[in-house]
Amino acid sequence: MDDKNDNVNDHGEIDEDDHDGSITNPDNFDLALFKEVGIRVVEKGDIVPWTIKIINQGTVTATEIVIVDYLPEGVTMVDPDWKQADVNPTPRKVYLVLNEKNGRLPIGGLKFKDTLLVDIQTRIDLSRKAGPIVNGAEIYSAKNEFNIADEDSRPDDIDNNDDGGFVFEDTDRVGSIDLGDLTDDEDDADPAGVFLLELKNDDCECLNNATNSLQWPVPHTSNIAITCRRSLESDCPSWII
């Protein structure tokens, strides 16, 4: 706005003050990332399919995007395209570069309202303990021709430093994930999760002359041994999850 010659006290003969030009920039750069998983329950040794979804919520086209995936203990990346950092590499952080040159971004870049899906696979190590497994991803960096920063995100490769982010949900419960949202919503990081169940076959204690209406063998989900109908047998299994 140029107000050097503005005079709001005259009658408009010298300065027409009901109109003034101003320079505005309607362009904004805003990427959102979601991580999803196709299954909920896994076992040791399983290959787990994950999908990272990136949406361009801003009007400026993204010309390059780098994603970082945070691998928890006991989980190994299967896809060879994901690489560790050149400096201070760690198997818990792997990166993937997306641009038009390597064919991972569409021709012309990721434009307004465009959605990009990145499918990846990880393996559950045999040493991993049973329980929930959380695998997060984040936009490490993003480029555009105007060098505009993402207006509601702080791209980095520091795990668990972003507001919101809930496993098993697309939303991070902060701000809004709607297209064109301009509120303070750290939406460039998202975790997803699965449950690792460990199946054990343990011998139960079979009591002499004991009876039970259950048919042998019976799978169950507690650590209480099944009292079998057979007497004096040591090979009656119980299934513990």
C-alpha cells in the first residue's frame, strides 16, 4: 500500500482516498501427509504393506518432496528405493526423494488438489516383541519454484515433535485436514500402527479323571491351561496370544 500522498481530511479534490492499490500474494504452499496400513494384526516375519498419501492443499505446485519414514525397533524396510541419510545414517530413519526427474512425481509436479500415493513394505523381525507397532512418516523437505515455505508445517526428520498425530486415524486432531485449510495445522506427519500377536503352543496340565465339555484341542486367548477330557496325557496344547 502506498499512502505517502494520502489525505483523508480533504474533500477528495486533492486525494481520492476511497481507493488505494495494494500488493497481495494469493499463492500458498501447503502439503499434507497421511500414513495408512492395509492390515491390523501381524505376526513375526510378516511383510506389512503401508501407504503414504500426500495431498497438495495449497495453490503452489510442489516440484520435489523428500519423505522420511521412522522405522521402529524390530521393523526393517524391504523396498530398496528408501535410503539412509548420507550423514549420521541410522536404520531407524530412511528417506525417499520424489521429483519429476526420477518419475515419482507427475509431469509438472504435484499441483493443487493433486494426491500422490507411495506404497512401501516393511518386514516384522523375528526378534520383535509382541504388542503394538507404530510406524510414522513425515515430509522432510519440499520445494517449489517460488521458494515458499509450507505455511502450517515444520518439515524435518525429528520423530514425535509434531502437534497431533494419532495412530489408526487420518486426522491429527489439530486444526483441519480439509483442502485449502489455512489454520495452524501440523499436517505433514502421521503415524500408523499394527498389532503383533505372538502365538505360543504350550503343554497344559491334564488332571487325572478330569472332564471338560470343551473339545480338544481348543484355542483360546488367555494363559490359563485347558483342563482336558483325556486323563494322564502330557500333550494337550493350550494356545496363548
